[in-house]
Amino acid sequence: MIHETQVSEERTARMALGTLVEPGCRELGMLVRSVGAQEALARVIGGYGISDQLTGAVRARLRSAGLHGAADAGEQVAAQMGELAGRLGARIVTAADAEWPGAFDDLVRASREGNMLRRDTDPPMCVWLRGPLGLAETLERSVSVVGARAVTGYGGYVASEFAFGLAGRGWTVVSGGALGVDVTAHRGALIAGGTTVAVLACGIERAYPAANAAVLEQIGAEGLLVTEWAPGTMPHKTRFLTRNRVIAAASRGTVMVEAGSRSGARNTLGYARLLQRSAMVVPGPINSAMSVGCHIELRQPGTVLVTRVEEIIEEIGSVGELAEPIHGADRPEDDLDPLQARILDAVRARRATSAEQIAAVAGVSGRDARRTLPLLEELGFVVSSVDGYRLRSHPRAEVGEEEDR
Amino acid sequence: MIHETQVSEERTARMALGTLVEPGCRELGMLVRSVGAQEALARVIGGYGISDQLTGAVRARLRSAGLHGAADAGEQVAAQMGELAGRLGARIVTAADAEWPGAFDDLVRASREGNMLRRDTDPPMCVWLRGPLGLAETLERSVSVVGARAVTGYGGYVASEFAFGLAGRGWTVVSGGALGVDVTAHRGALIAGGTTVAVLACGIERAYPAANAAVLEQIGAEGLLVTEWAPGTMPHKTRFLTRNRVIAAASRGTVMVEAGSRSGARNTLGYARLLQRSAMVVPGPINSAMSVGCHIELRQPGTVLVTRVEEIIEEIGSVGELAEPIHGADRPEDDLDPLQARILDAVRARRATSAEQIAAVAGVSGRDARRTLPLLEELGFVVSSVDGYRLRSHPRAEVGEEEDR
């Protein structure tokens, strides 16, 4: 049994580490997993048993905060953060808390196995949250919807439809709060009265981008705003990439709606694949620059093409949540067997011909024709007269103009 | 060594069989492979050693031609066909001729292995040709481009571009001569001054559909018109499906451009897969009915998504004919390593800050910042002053507005 004090000390250490070290640091993650968060914090602040890079990085942050050399620097940092969270109406959640989603810890695998260029793939030390929902529970049935900032009308339509449909079926829509696909997905979920989570790459208090301030505010009130970064942190380009791993880890799968060839969304999709989550991609016109990245990904193995909400749910839902196959409109002749269809094909529209002539045209035996034509008449496809059989005049498309199988 | 007489008798038998039996007949194909074409013809006309269906079907055609009971019915049929071909400016090619493409015989496999519903998958007995080119040679480097009759502007654009690009690179474009994607592909190849082959589902003399008469005429003059059906044969729905197997077998791979959920083009693609040819599909908007069939196919394993002519050629061309990867525009910061990129991210645009402050923001050590910033200055990304470093004002997009990886 873990004592409350222990939990509290663990929380404190992780909060301090999350502030002093830029998120995703693999070296720190390995250290915490090996000696625990409190001992890791002591080493990180004391500057022993870790690399010069990490020592130096922590020292730079401690100096900047005026805490370098303070014996209780870690506790002070954590206390400041806790106070700040309270003031901002936010809370900090760590692996020591019940709300922590186990899914985040899958990132250990991404960090260990990945042959990714970047080393900042370790799980978060802590996350800042704003919103009325529990994090783990909210992410239990969730899907990430990501894509280009420079969304087209098509991508906007798809993001909105998918998010609306997913949220309406009880799925949490996770995205990055950015312009374009992200905000459209968040809005689609909100409009459905569903749940949406925005994972930010900056401080929780920052309405970034400014154009999305109202939506982010609404997400903080009804859904969840999530970030690994302490208040005051600016969104940097590299932070977006680091953040993307959390978007991928948070959900059961990632849907990329639109993406240019260099879109950051491809990075999120790559993490999803690395984490053995479903990597789902929406196709688009091949002459749209905003689908180029989608098609590059779809040409890679392990990517699933999705065109409907049902297909997404089939991919990430429980066993049995299968998408209905797509059917064209049924046609009366669908139920004919190949021989019947072939004989019907040989019946002329206006002029009646004999069963023998029909057989010769169709390339079947006279016996087959004589046996089948009365059945076709019974089914309403042909009419007979003394001259033989002709098609009934009612709706049957011109032969050859159809695209039937 | 095969005597000319033998070749001639083999040709005669195959020509007669191709006329008397509806193309693709598996039973006939097996018989010919087992006892030879001449013996097969004798049995088929004599009505022994074959099924009642086949006996009856041949009898119906012989009766219709007034040849039932004639001892030399087979020779008479072949002679009539040869004469007809001469009058129509066409020629008949069989497996006994040098022009016969070995690729057609792969259909034996489709017939034998396939769990297709339909049994008319055997190779052609003979084909009627019109055009100045040798068949086998023309199909040596060929690709089939197929799709919906009810093509959209998008599909028309893609079919035209692909056919033009493929033909311009020396690839023969095979299609079915139909409205929509087919004719657009034929035209694209003709416009490129390239080679195109139309595989018809009716007699060679028939300009079907009438709207394509001029293009079919041009194909007959510059490329090749191909059909298995004797002159006078009407295009039937089931014949289109039977014909599709030849389109798939003729080429190294089939590209499906647009297709509704029930499009016959999906049938052609299915044959391509069955024949272990490349089954290539062009994606499109998910809200286009004419891409629904494409996306259904793309969700199946073994289908290759293609967006460029280069990708098609990479798929079906010789070793080394690789498509250039798609790159976004290069950016100066592409060459920075992760540490450099992270430090650059932390430099402010307008206000100079010290290396130590930059280190604290970036989460790197002061030493790394002090070492890296002069390099970034040398590369033209930042400028230094007594107060520290700020970004150079020249083109660098607002941080976070980019979609970079």
C-alpha cells in the first residue's frame, strides 16, 4: 500500500521534473524508471549521475528561476506550479494520480524501439489540465483527428463530418487546437454535444492561436485542455513535434484528414504507427496539394484508408463494431444466375425472337433457353408472343450503358 | 518442327471454336488443352465427349448459321470468318500465330485458380484485330486504364493526364473503348502521339458506343482494335464482364481511375489481381460517388494507390524505374540538427536575449546554447548584439504557423 505522503512526494518530484526538463527527454525517463522520480529529481538538481547536457539544461532553468543552489529547489518549483495551477483554474496530473492514462506510458516503447530521429519521445512527466472531465476516462474511447492548418473546403468538410459523427457515437475527439483541421474537428465534436480534448504545445493559459481563443475556452469549459508545458511557455516548432506524440498516444488511433507533403500531421501519424495504434488516412483528389501527404502515407504499409465514420469505428472499436459494406442500388436482375443473365442479355428489346435464336446469340443451348425464358417471363423481365420473346418495356437500362457487375 | 499445314489447321480450328462457342468457356479451354484444337472442334461439332450445355450451345449456333449436320461445318465457319475479316480490313489471330501475346494464356491460371463466380475466364480462342501494329509487341509494355462511364471532371482529368504521360513515355494504353474514363484514356494516348489499344465486347466492325465512333476509327488506323467476338455480335452486359478479363490480362497492370460501387471497372481490377498483375487505384474525394468503388478497392490488401505516372511505372516497369519521392519546398532550417533547431526556436524575433536565457527557454544547457548560437549566426538565422541574440528579420515564418517536420 502506498502512503499518501509517498504519492505526494512522487507527484511533487514529477511536477518539478516536468518543469525543469523539456518534455519527452528520454534520458530523464530512463533515470526515473530506474531510480524513481524523487531520486531522479535529486540527481538532476544536484547535477550528478546524468549527462552534461541534462545537467546544464536543468541548471539553465534553475538559474533563470533564481533557484540555482537552493537545497529545496525541486519542492519550490513544484509548489510554485501547484499554486499557479490553482490560480489558473487548472490542475496538474502525474503518473502518481488516478486520472493518469496508462496509454501515455506506451510512449516508453516508442522511445525505446523507435528509430525516430528525435529523442524526445518519452512519456510526459506531468500534464496540466483544464476542464471538468477525468483524463483517463475521457480518453478511454477516443480518436485523434489531425491534419493541415491550410485546410481546404474538402478537408474542412471531412474533419467536421468525422468529428461530429464520432462524437455523436460517444467517441472523444482528440486534436491539437491548431487552425485548420484541428479546430474544425474540435468544433464538430462540440456541435455534436460530444467530448473533445485539445493537446497544446504551450502553457495552458495561452490562447494559441489567437483565432481559436473562443473554441479553446469552450473546450476548457466542456472538454479538456491538456499540455505538458508550464504556464508561460511559448509554442515552438519543435514543441509541436514533441506534443504530437501525446496526441498519438492519447487515443486508440489517429485519423489524418488532409496533409501537405511536409505536414506535421504526418509526424503524429508516424507516432501512432510506432505506438501500434491505428494509422488512418483520408484520401483526396490527387491534384490537391493538401492530400499529397495523405497519399504518401497511404502508399505505406500499415496505413488504413478511411472514408466513413463507421470504418474508423470498425478499426478502433470493440470486436463486432463493423462497418456496413457499401452497396449500390439494388437492381431486379441482381438475383439472376449467370446463365439467366446471359439469356436475358440476348433477348431483344423490340422485336420478338425465338428461344432458338436467343440461344444462338447467347451462346447457350436451346434447351437452356427454352427452360429459362418462361422463368424470366414469370419474373417480369420478358414477355412472350407467338414470335417468341422480347424484353418487357419497363425500366431496364440500355444494354451496355450500365456499369453493373 | 511444325508444318504450315498444321499451323493452318490449328488456326482454322481455333477460329471456328472462337465463333461457335461464347468466349471464355472454361470447359472448351480445358478440352483444347487436353486434346488439341482440331480434335476439340470435331467433338464440339459432333456433340460427343462434352457437356450437354456445350453441345446444345454449339448446335444452336450451327443451326442459326444453317450449318447443322454439315460434315465440314468447322471449316466452313472458319472460311466465312476469314473472308469476312478480309472484307472488313481486319485479321484474326490465334495462339498458333506469332502475333499472339503469351500474356493471354495467363488466363488459364485465372480460370483454374480463381474462386470467381463466373466460369468464362479462359483465354480467348482467337482475337479479331484492326490496326497497323503487331499485337504481342504492342502489349509488351502496356498498362490498362479503366473506370466509370459516368466520369467526373476529376476522373477525366486524371485519365487524360495518366494516359498522356504513359503514352509519352512509350507505354501502350489499353482500355475498353467505352464512354467516360475509357475514351478519355484512349484520347490522351493518341494526343501524346502514343499507342493505344481498345478491347471491345462486340464485333470489330461495330462503332460502339456511337459517340466514340471517331476515336475508335482513329484507334483502328493508328493503334489496335481488339475483340474476341465475330462481326455482327452485339455488346451485351455479360460480354463486357467477359471482355474485362482480356483488358486485365493484356497489360502489366490495371489502373482504375474512377468507379462507383458497382462499376464494371472493379471487375477488371479483380482480374488483374487474380492474374497477379498490378492492381492500381487512384483515390479521390470521399464524398464523390465515382470514387466510392476506388476506395473500397483501396481498402483491400494488394491494391496499390497511385497518384502519378511515375508511380505507375515504378509499379510495372523494369527494375530501377523508380518514382522520385515527393519533396516539399526546401527550407534553410531543414539542415539544422535537432539541438540547433531547438535553440533557434527559443531565439526571440525582436528582442535580443542572452545565451543563458535562450538555454533556459529551450531546455538545453548554457554551454550548448553558447556553442550553437554563433553557428546559427554564421548560417544567417540569428544576429548578435551586446544584449544577446535575436532572429534575423529575413524570411522565417511565424513560429508555430508552419507545418514542418
